[in-house]
Amino acid sequence: MSLLARPLRAAVCTVLVLSGCVTAGPAVAAEPGCAHGRSLRYVVTFDRGTTESSARGQITGACGATTVYYPQIAVAVATSGDPGFGERVGLDRAFSAQAERLAAQRATDAVKPQPARAALPRTDPAKVPTTDLSAQQWDMRMINAGRARGFSDGSRDVVVGVLDSGVDPDHPDLAAALDPDDSAGCLTGAPDRAPAAWTPTTSVHGTHVAGIIAAADDGRGVTGVAPGVRVASVKVIDDRGYADPEAAVCGLMWAASRHMRLTNSSFFVNPWTLSCIRGNDRGVVHEALARAVEYSTSAGTLNVAAATNEAVDLTPSARSGSPGAGSGCEALPAGLRDVVAVSAVGSDRVKAGYSSYGLGVIDVTAPGGETGECVLSTVPGGYAPLCGTSMAAPHVTGVLALLASRDPGARPRQLRRTLDAQATPMACPADYDLTGDGTQDAYCAGYEGYNGFYGHGMADALAAVAPAGRPDPAR
């Protein structure tokens, strides 16, 4: 599900065969005795090393059809109209977010299907306001983004995958940055390069995130952290705001196959009400996401994720091959070890009340805003303010894009070590009573150099690009 970006006011297949994934071939007749109900999608994990033919055979034998198989991580996406498919494959190996939501809807009248959102109008570039809005970008000043541009805007060789609800290709602040060749829709679990699959249909979220990373430095509208880099629209959030595990796996694997240096995930993978995954009954989701993140990291793609907006104390997630957290709140993908997890602060540089946190989970912090002073960025048709860890994460992704531009050979671990080392340390608040009722609203564990609210501290764009000993051009 997309993170609940908080607006200041209400605003707001063609399947590709790519290197490293095997898409479905001709339809295979279901086994005798298979039921034929509503077709649902499943993510299925297999033992590592399982061949495509073996995986496909097991899925067919369980009354399903294979949509795509990712042999590098032994994860498949399948569909089935037989309610018994999951049990046949094994509930420890197959999971359907769609089935989970349907079951919740049947169990209680209090849970209603989330309606599809209204369709977005297409952007007319001639009608997008041309006023310079940079004075309203307090968030960019907080991370020294304007001063950083005195040294570098970033390199067009760096492509950032925006795993989100789609990026508007017609917005004048993003048109030059958007890379259509690397863009794809992943809602079925298999990458689809048709523009209709990766453009936004109902949500401004992905366009807003992309603008924070790379909106043009053209004296109009807003400017991103790294306006010289490119972004790819990788659509993983559907029209109801859900980011299902198969879509997220597809997005991560697509980014790795296209050699993207970075991805930004301003969402959580979960069909339930909260971002938290509690207990080992969600092991399939954890395992599939952990494998995809670990593979993409090994392939050279560093993943950045928002910490979620539920003000909960997050638990670190185990690596693949280990069960998910047995207790606490596990947010995916933010809690995974190879992911750069980002918390949000308001303009007062204090953790935003909505921002989740957690020692051992949060790596760095960045501006996400609070009600009354949100982050201004691009949306289809113009510009709008939104608040959330969804907005904090792309600030960090932009800083990492500057680092990747400066050092083309840097691997993911090197990039994140540099990011952490250059962050401005932030101590835990002495008093975190946001409501003034005499009770602490959250507890910050750790010390100034590394704690559960801010990780290693505030991301710094200037530190990412300024050579040692060179004067700051803004001074």
C-alpha cells in the first residue's frame, strides 16, 4: 500500500521477456478436478535453484498458471481460480494479497473494499504554472540541496527507479528527466513496458516523489535534489493504493535487470490495515521481498524506502532464509537490512509525529513535513504540498543519486556508508511530548550519532558533492 502522504489540503498487458525472468507461455489446461472461481494472483517461493520448468509444473499441478518466474531468486507469480491453490502449493510458500483482502471483507462488515480513485486528467504542459516556487522549498534548504547544485546537478548516466504509482511523462519539470526505456508497469507481477502500464492513472503520489528527486532546475516551479539525473517510472501501486508483494518483487527485479543505480520505495508491502507484519504467518511476503532486495543489491542497485506513517517502533527484518519478526512491527521493505530506511522530520527538525522509527531500522532522516507546512513538489497538472515519510525518502534518494554521479563505480554498500558518514548527527529530543499532555509520544533509543528517530542524522546534499577544501559557492 502506498504510504499515506498527508496533504496540506485535499488535492489530490503486454508482458516483456527480459533477461533474468521467464514469462508465461501458452496457457496450460488446468489439472482435472480444479475449481474455477475468481482468478487471484499469488506470489510463490521455491527452493533456491528450482528450475523454471519445475516451478511451472508445480504451479500447474496445483491448479494455477505461471505469470512470470524469477530464477535468480526462485520466486514466481501465479494466478488461479481454485480456492485450494494455496494449500496445494503450501501455505508456507504461496500468498495472495487479493485473497487476504477478500477474506477480511467477508469476515466483518467493518472492512469495506477500497473504491478506485477518480482518474487523473492528462497534463497540459502549457497550463502548468511557470512561477518560480523555490522560495517555498524549505525542505531543500534543510538538506543543502541548492548549495549542492553549485557543484553538481547529478549525471544523466544515473537512473533512479521510482517504484510508485506512476510518473507523469508530460509534466514540464519531469519530461527531460523521465526515462521511458527503463519504465515499466509491474501490477501483474511481470514487467510491462507499454506507456499505459507505467503512467499514473489515479494517484499523484509517484509524480510528487519523482519531482523531489529530479525536478528540473529551470527557474520555474520546483527543483529536485538531483535535477541532472534520470528517473524511471516503475508502477507498483495500483488504483486503490495497494502495493502487493508480487508488484514490489517485479519492480525490484526490473530495476536490477536495467542496471538502475537506485530505487525509491515510498510505500509498504502489505494487504492489511497497518504497515506492520506481525508473526511468522506472513513469512512468504517477507521471504519474497528479502530475496528480491538482496538480489538487486548484489546486482548493484541500492534501495531506499520510507519508514511508514503510523508512528510505530519498527523491528529490524531478518535476511532471506530466516523467518520474519516473531513480535514487534516489521515494515517491508523499509525494515530489510539492505534497504536505506528513512524517517521524516518537520520544518522544526524534530521527528514528525506520524513518522515510524526504530533503532536498527532507521538509517537517516529527511524532511517530510507536518500539517501546515508540507513538502511542495510536482503533481500532474502542476504542484502541490504533501507530507509523509513518502516525501522524506526521495530526498535521501536524491542525495544518493548525487553520490552515485560523483563516483560511478561505487557499489551499494559504499554509497550507503558514505551517506551515513556525511549525515549531520541529530540527538534524541530531550522531551518528545508533541501533544503537551505530559506523556512522551515516542521513545528515542540510542545516542547522537545513531538513534531510533534519526539514524545517523540528516542527509546532506552539499556534503555529497563538495570536494574537500573547495569553497561553498553559496557563501
